[in-house]
Amino acid sequence: QVQLVESGGGLVQAGGSLRLSCVGIGITFRMADMGWYRQAPGKQRELVATVSTGGSTNSADSVKGRFTISRDNAKNTVYLQMDSLQPEAPAVYYCPALAPFRSWGQGTQVTVSS
């Protein structure tokens, strides 16, 4: 049994910040590459950022300079720091394990108002 529990979402005004957290249960976090994805209604799920087991990170061009992914293996947690948030449709953010196995949680919703 592997669970990924995302939290930290909510409503924030444009220009504000949020930090999302993803806690792994039943998983040795340091052994998995992790990522953040988001999905808005009627849209495809898109990759936001990834962090490898070694801590190497990548992020989508659309969020570079504004979003930062990080991990704390001691706490079995992955974070997504989101700054300078832009108005957009509400999206659910997911923190999947990507490799060597794949697992998805239920996500946490983020809404940025104008």
C-alpha cells in the first residue's frame, strides 16, 4: 500500500504564494523520483516540475523562476513553493511518484483569483 497525500492548496490572490506539500505513506521516499503535475477542468494534465532521488530538479518553462520543487527525505515529503501566482482556472495539483514505480494521490486544488 502506497499513499501520496497532497495538501496546502486553497484560494489565493494573483501575485500571492502557496506552498504545497506531498507526504508519502508506505513508501521510501528517497528511492523515488517525484513530480508535481496539475490539471484544470477540461484540460490535459501537465507536468509542473520533477525532482530526482538525487535532488536534481526540472520545471516547466511556464513556471520557471516562480515555482520551486524540493524534497525532504527525512520527512518523506515533497514541496512545491509557488510564488507570483497568476490568475487562471482552478487546477488540481498532484504529486506522483514517477520512478522506479508510479503512484498517484488525490491531489489538492489551487485557485488563483484576479
